[in-house]
Amino acid sequence: MSKKSSVLRQERRQTGGGEVPKEVELTDFEMRFLEEPILTLPLSTPFDSDSTDIEISNPQYPSTSTSASLIPSVTPSQKTDKIIDNDSSSDPSMDKERKNEEHQLRMEQLRLNMKMDEERKNEEHKLRKMDEERKNEEHKLRKMDDERKNEEHKLRMELLRIQIAQAKVKMKM
């Protein structure tokens, strides 16, 4: 907003207006209206006939520009201090209250995020522990299966030795 205010001052300097007094500079509130597009309605619609004359009424108080109509005019009898006092956006106590509310909201959000992070970490820890237990069980089962297969292999080899010894005895006879 201050950038637009300085641009306005520069334009007035270039046109020979000299330095812009502090009272004449546009406030942030007024600048907001200048930024927003002004919506206009078409003067005629497709339903209008060609013979219809459009009458444009002149405003009661003519303005120099379309944006000037959006800015409240201040007559010399009015005090600008009164207008500024009514603007709650410049009230320091409102700023403190708003900042305090924002701070409270941020703190509450931070607490909720920390709580959610803690819960997520606990869930991840539980899942990791369950996965580790499952892998340990699988490892134990594989180890038992390997031991069983080794024992079966030993028994088959022993059986094969016995069968070979019996075959040798039969051949000698």
C-alpha cells in the first residue's frame, strides 16, 4: 500500500502538483477501493428494442473520477481526526487484541500439531514393534524349519548308509 501511495506522490510531482501533504495521501482503506474493479451494468440488454432511448441521470454531486465517488469526501467543517478515530483498524488496543487472538490460535494449532505428531510417532513405533516381532517369529520358524530339514537329511543319509551296507552284505553272499 505504501508503494502505491509513493507512486501517487511521484505522479503529482511530475504533473507539477508539488509535494503531497500528509492529509491528502490515501489511506490503506481508501486504496483498497481503488484496487477493486468497479462493476458496471450494460446500458442495454438484448431484450431492448432499437427504438428505446436510454436516459442517463446525472448524479446529484458530480465527481471528478469514478474512484473519487468511492472515497468519502471531507468538508472543511469535518475533522479528519474524527474519521480516523472511527477506523478500528488503526486502534492499537484492537491490534493487541487481534494479535493476542492470533497468537492464541497459533499456540492452539501448535499444541494440536504436536499432539498429532506424538500420536503419529506412537503409532509408527507400535507398527515398527509389531513388524519387528513378526520378523522375529518368521526368523524363528525359518530356523526351526532349517533344523528340521537338517535332521531329516541326517536321517536319510544314515538310512542310505544302512541300505548300502545291507546291499554289500547281500552281494557277498
